[in-house]
Amino acid sequence: MASAPPDVFDRQRTLVRRRSSNNSAPDASATPARRVRRSPLSWVRGGGLSTLIFLAPMLVVFGVFSWYPIVRAVVMSLQETNLATAAQWVGLQNFRHVLDDPLLGTAVRNTLYFTFLALVFGYPIPLVMAVLMSEVRKWRGLYSALAYLPVVVPPVVAVLLWKFFYDGSPTGVFNTVAGWFGLGPYPWLQSESTAMPSLVLEATWAAAGGTVIIYLAALLSVPPELYDAASVDGASTWRKVWHVTMPQLRGIMLITLILQLIGTAQVFLEPYLFTGGGPSNSTLTVLLLIYNYAFGNSLGGDYGAATALSVMLAGALAILSAVYFRLTRSWSTS
Amino acid sequence: MIFSSSDRRRRTVRYGLGTTHSILLALLIVIGLGPILWLAKAAITPTQDTLRQPMAFWPHGMDWGNLTTAWDTMLLGHVIMNTIWLAAGSWVSQIVVATTAGYALSVLKPKYGPILNGLVLGTLLVPTVVLLVPLYLTILHPPGWGHSLLNSFWAVWLPAGANAFNILLIKRFFDNLPREIFEAARVDGAGPFRLFWTIVLPMSRPILGVVSVFAIIASWKDFLWPLLVLPDPGKQPLSVRLPTLAGSVELDILLAGLLIATLIPIALFLLVQRLFLRGASLGGALKG
Amino acid sequence: MKTSRVLAAALTGVLAVGLTACSSSSKKKSSDKGGDVTLSVVSLKPGSEKAAFDTFNAQIKQFEAQNPHIKLQPKEYEWKATTFAAQLAGGTLPTVFTIPFTDGKSLIERQQVADLNKQFQTLPYASQFNPTVIGAGKGANGDVYGLPTAAYGVGLQYNRTLFKQAGLDPDSPPTTWDEIRADAKQIADKTGQAGYAEMTQNATGGWMLTTLTYALGGRMESDDGKTATVNNPQTKAALQKLHDMRWDDKAMGSNFLYDWGSINQAFAAGKIGMYMGGSDVYTSLVQQNKIKPDDYGLAALPLDSSSSGSGILGGGTLAVVSTKASEAQKDAAVKWIDFYYMHKLTTQDGAQLDAKTLAAGKQPVGTPALPIFNKGLLDKYNGWISSYVNVPLPQMKSFTDGVFSQKLVSEPAAHTQELYTALDPVVQAVLTNKGANIDSLLDKANGDIQNILNRG
């Protein structure tokens, strides 16, 4: 666990290095809890109790609101329960039920489609913008602020606003603008083929600013000597971008890619508020399906199916997360 | 910088860059600011004008009354207070849990520390979605506590504290603090509590700022969880209340309400812009 | 929860001593300090106007004045398929809440609402309910669990102003589906608004498809609720009608993702010429959407006279009580139901007080409803309140004249909401995809619904 990313901690770290050359080496004066415990009294005196007091908030909060529900999720995925009567063990029946549900295929396909579109829209554009912005000398703050502004708009407000923008009539906001260029009117949310791209467009607008800022930070930390060296070698601008900038960004690009995959696999707000999964299930995502299993039926949810699908989704995401952790570790230590 | 200072002295580069940057700025204004400016315009435009000519500027005059009507009919003052309360409580909960746990794991280092650390980091691998149903049921019947937490702000505050990412950040930061200072303090007779309060906390201001920004943004954005655990309209934050009201309130009033709900975070953003952007660049790089 | 149960038990004890000998509660922790029963009740839908809330609060005061031992806690509430389950599981529903007829049977069967039979039998009008209507609130054992408080039949809502603008006569709304189609096209062509619109989201798509199927004489399930029949010829014809209005006539506007709330909102904003909706929707159009009364028109839904099975879909609202309620709370709950929902329908004083209070708060009085007792009592009721009526009744004449000669068909009996939900995507597909294959969509939906029915 060497350290967090550059930039923020740099100052702190140099400070640390100056003062202590080997803070990670085993300390002779040892922290109290490392001593051999003999009796409860010496344990208290040795600081065992105060350590526990400091750990208490975390133990309680994680115990009740994280560890316990995680275990419960696994248990519930193997049970049938309606909360009114006692739960029954049903083995893998919930999983079979979910896998048999024709909607699962639709939801998985839609989620992958959302992810794919989000990458097509949301991956290259911020990168290009960040590269361009990194060359700005005056008022770079203004550029960053403008790019980041949509991220600050509360997501629910953004969705409700865009829902109005997407009005399918010729006098809708986007259709009016499209009309200036002789285009449209487009159905936007009101067609099976355009609903999903419309959702992704809004999601990209709402999130791209954050990605731009991450890239920008990485770009600005590229050592200028690298560019100078390339210039001395007579490299063209394009070659500099390709051979200096890109390799420096490779790590962070992979990381944003995986973060985006993990984030989009859990997309809920947009389909829930824009289309309710419609038209005709064309925007039904996996998370929306989980929600519908658990809370969609007015007569009580199928919590078994909901948790079973959650567990399966978690399995898929855990693989992605594991990859992500490997990458961040190798990246932050490099 | 891809272009060195000597590059920039060349005319073609200078003009090329200048043009590119002007186009970029124009694009950023249209895309980043445009929708918000449109919202500001529509918020003071009568409904029928917005419906018939959405891109026209006040064909039949402005209607400033929308803003006060929205404030009154949607009870925005109350709803915004709920939102602020939720954010403040989530912030406190996250800071308390993360600093105490980070301190215990990084500085006090109990023997079982690595196990706890593993258990905490392990939760990062579990997407929040998985917890939706069991956590909801836990809120209904918290173990060892007879009361349902439903419709109580605690139902949002406490789960917010179970954030492994914060602990990871803070522990890493504490790991890098100079041990000599702790030793010196111990020699001076400072116990673990004084060490925490007078030395470690004051030194960790930068990381606390970053965690705070994350906590507040996350709380402001949260939708699904408060939707589930705060069914009482009197308790709901903006993110839950606005979609409910969108189904009944007249369009111009709704848009005025949306504008008010947007201006607050934007003002906050402009006020502490640097902290936001720094947090964003760090957060994106790490957050799972 | 523990303390509230103890509290409830204590209150029960006190009341049992103080009032009558209904000491069915086991624990009598009588503390002798005041015998107040607290009861949370449904107030209005979220986002209703302030005047509507003021009026409601006035009624709360009246009740509390008559029943000094009962404290009421009003809660905003709107029954929604998507949120009800969470509220039910979470125990956040008011003690007395309302549900649609369609959910009554299942909730009773699952013991999720309280048995009110004892309290119900004390009501003077207990035996006068329309048998089919009270049937919706009865359990398999014949006990009454839910009291019907309102019944509606689906009618054709239309915008008189758009009719005028399109050159149609607002006083003679369409009486056949061919006329609806022609008028819808004319409205769309002349005004640019949707001539006809349809709900499609949150189970309303299936609800309205069922309504249209009934109007053409089809059924969605066999009578015993064991066999799905949604791929019947009438449903196919219904979808074909929608398809033609949408794609050939382009008469359905540009929004095909309406649910109950958003279609009302769009209608009140003048964006819709006609749509199908419950006969009682005017109240909500006023309270939530501020519709201009002059715009509003309500006509009887045209039925296919060539089919003997054709009828209008009817449903209604049941007032039910949480299973957590103590006997004392159940007593108080039925008193409240009697006062707020029933008194105004059954007694002249109650009807007039209610109408007067509502009218004073400028809330709608006289919205058409179907009888929950019998037509005679409904006519009497309409006479009692006639001087307070403030809704444009003449604009609803076509409905009120026609509806009583129409056959009323109740909603599909088994897994109603699931059936509706499974049909939403079918309706959406027909309206958003020109090439949608109605036959195969319905066959697939029928299979899915059959699977649901098979699970029992």
C-alpha cells in the first residue's frame, strides 16, 4: 500500500520522506496491541480497549449495514420469502427461475448495449477534450469548470430536464434545434430503436465532465522533459501525441474503462425515470429488473429472485473489480 | 504540454491552437452551460410559450412569479432542508467511521487489523445493488433493535457510513504520516485519544476535504436508496421529491423548481471549485 | 415496533374497559391515563393543491370533534403498483388505506389486511351493498375485510376545446370506435395535438388494453382464472385499431409512454383530444392538474353492439385496515371509514355536509361514479347534493346517460396486476414499432401470463 495517486499527496509524501527515511520498517517501540496479552487488565492498559473503541463505529456500521446484508443476500437467494410467513429453503430454484425468465436475456442485452454505447459516446470524446484542454494556457480553470458543470447538476434534475428536451413532437426542444438544420423530428425516447441511445446521450452529458477532469490531471502530470526530448528528436505533433501522451495515459485509460463498465452495469436512474424500461422493454436493464422483481409487483416482491439476480450480477462485477484492483495497484506503485 | 514554448512562437501553431481552443470553448459553453441556461430561461417563461416555441426568448414576456410559486407549492424550502440534512448526516457518519477506523488500523495497529482491513476492502468488490433488498430488509428490522428505521434519516446516514473507499483513502493517508511525531507525542504522555484529536486529525485536513466532497456529492445524487427508505413525502430529499411532483405540477412551475434545485449545487461548486476538481481527479482514479 | 404494540395493547385495554365488553385483546395493561386511539389515515395524493388539503383537514376536525377519543394522523398517499409493495413490506402504510379492487383478493388471502367483519356488521347499511361490489372486499370465509368506497366505470375523456378547434361538436362525442378514429384524425390534423392517447406504463397499458378488449366483447382470462386468453380476436382487433390510429392516421401524438399520472397531466395541459380513463378522474384532474372545467368532457365508452360479451370495465377502491391494528384501532378505523367514505353516500346529512365542505374549498362535487349500493340510493344521493354540484355535469351527460345501460365487467380475477404488467410492452410495441407483429406479441404474452397463472 504505497500511496494514493499523484497530485494530492505529493506534497505530503515528500514531507514524510524528509522526516522519516523508513517509516514502513518494523518499529522497535511497537504499537501497544502487538504486545503479548496476559490478562484483561494488561490488555486494557496496553491500549486494546481504546483500539476497540476507535474501531467500534466501523464495526457497528459495517457489521449491520454491509457485512450482515451481504451474507443475508446470499442466504436469501436460496430462500423463498414474502416477509409475512417464514422463509423456506429452496436451493437453487430462484436462480433457475431467474435464468428461465425471458426478460433476463433482454435485460442483459440492453445493459450490454448501454455499456457499449456509453463507451462509444463517453470514452473518446472526454479524451480528445482533455488533450485539447491540456494545451490551454489561459483560463484553463474556466474550461474545466464548464466541462464539469453538468456533473454538478443533480442527476434527477438532469433526467427530468432532458426528458422534456426529448419531447418527440416537432416543437420539442431537440426537435426544434434539429429543425434548424432541416433534420428530424426524431422520436427520441418514443421508439424502440432510439430510446437507448437517447438515454446514453444524457448519461454521457451528465458524466463526461468527470472523466475529462481525470484525464486532464493525468495529462498535466506528464513530465515536460518527455515532450522536450521528442521535440529535439524532431517528432511531429501527431507523433508526440501518439508516442508520448498516449503511453502515459494508458493506465488511467484502462482504469476509466473499467470504472465505466462497472458503473454502466448498474444503470438505473435513466431507464427508471426516462422510460420505465420501455418502450416495449427496450431499455429494461439488469438493475431495473432486480428492482421490478423486488418492488415492482404491488402484491409483494419476489425477494428470492431479486437477490439471486443480484448475486449473479455481483459475480460478474467482482471479476471486473478484481481486474480493476490489479490495475490500480500496479499503476499506483509504478 | 505537447507544444513547447518555442513551438508556440510559430505562427501556424499559434493560430491553429487559438482556433481550436475557441471552438472548444464555444462547444463547452453550448453543451455544458446551454441546457442550464435554457432551464433558467424556461423557468421564467409561461408554460404555453415553452411548449410551442421552446427556443424562443419570452415571446409573451417573463413570468418571475414561477419561482415563488414553485418555492411555495413544491415546499422547496422544506425539501431542500431535508436534502441538506441528509447530506450533513451522511457526511458526519462517513467522516466519523472513516477517521476512527483509519486511525485504528493505521496507527494503533491491532493484531487482528489485517483481517478487518481485508473484510472492509472486500466490500468494495460487492456492488451496492446486491445490498438493495437485504439492506432494505435490515432497515425494516435492524438486528438487535426493535424499531424500523424506515422514514428515519438514520436509514440513510448509517449505511452511508459503511463506505470502504473512504477508509481505504484515509488509511493510506495515515500510513504516510511520519511516525516520529506519534512517538514524540506518546513520550509526552499523550494517550491514543489525544493523539487522534490533537495530532492526527489536524494533519489530515487535505484528505478530509476530499472525502467530504465525495460524501456530499454522493448524498446529493443518491436517488434509489432514499426513494426506498423514505416513503414519507415530508422526509424526502429533492432527488426523490422532484420526480414525484413532476407528474402533477404544471410545466413552468416544475422547470422553475428544477432551476432552484440546480442553482444550489452550482453555487456550491463555484465556491469550492478547486476542491471539487481535485476531488474529481482523485476520485475517478480510485473510486470503485 | 415493540413499543407501539405494547402501546396499542394498552390502549385496547383502556378502551375495552371504558367502552364496551370487546376485550379480545390478551394483555390488559390498563394505565388509566386517557383512552385516546391514534389512527393514521390516507389524506390526498402528493402534489394536490393546498385548498384540497385544507378541505381535508376541515373534515379531520369534524371527525375528531364527533369522536374526541380518536386522534387522526393524515398521510399523503397514492396507490401505485411500483411503490405499494415496498410500503406494504415496510409497514409504512397508514392504518387505514385504500387499494384497488384488483388487489383485494390476494391481500386478503395472504392475511395482509385485517378482518373487519365484526365492525362491518354494526354498520346500518351493511346489508345494502351491491353484492358484486362488496364481493371485492370479501375473503374466502365470507368475512368482510375491505369496504368498497367508490366504484368507477371507464369512460371516454375528451377535450371540448380541442373538439371545437378541430371543427367537431363537443356536445356529440363519438359513439362508435370508427367515429373515435375519425375524430382523432381530425383533431390531430387540425390542431397538431394528439387526437387520441393511451396509457402504456406501470400496468396501465394492460389495464386499458383489457378495457378496450371488453368493449369489443373479449376476455383476458377464463372465468375460473386458470387459463390466459389474451390472444383472443378482440384484443388483436383492439391493438390493430391502436396501430392504425398511430401509424396510418398519425393521430396519437408523439408520446407513447404515459401512465395514469402523466396522461392526466398531458390531458389537462390540452395536449390530448381523447383517452380512456375512469369516470372519477375529473376530481384528480382538478386537484392535481388544474384542468380548465370548460375543456372537460366525459362520454360513455363505445361498445361493440354486435358482441353479446361487450361491456365496460369497472373497478373501484376498497378501504382496508392494517393487520397491525388493535381491536380499538379497528373500531376507530371503521368509524372513520363510515364517516369519511360512507356517510356521504348513505345519509342526507352526511352527503350535504361533505358536499358543502368540499364546495367551500372549491373542490369538485358531483363527479360521476357508479353505485356501490344500488342505483336508487345513488340517485337519492345525487339529489341531496344537487345544490352543491360544481363540476360541469352537462359536459358529462353522455356518460351519465349511457353508463347505466352498459354491462359492467369486472377486472380479470387472477394475478390482475401481473397480467396488466405483462401486456404493457405489447401495447408499447404496437405504438412505437410500425412493424410490430400483433399476433406473435400476443401469443408470447399469453404464454408468459399462463406461466404466471400456473404458479397459482
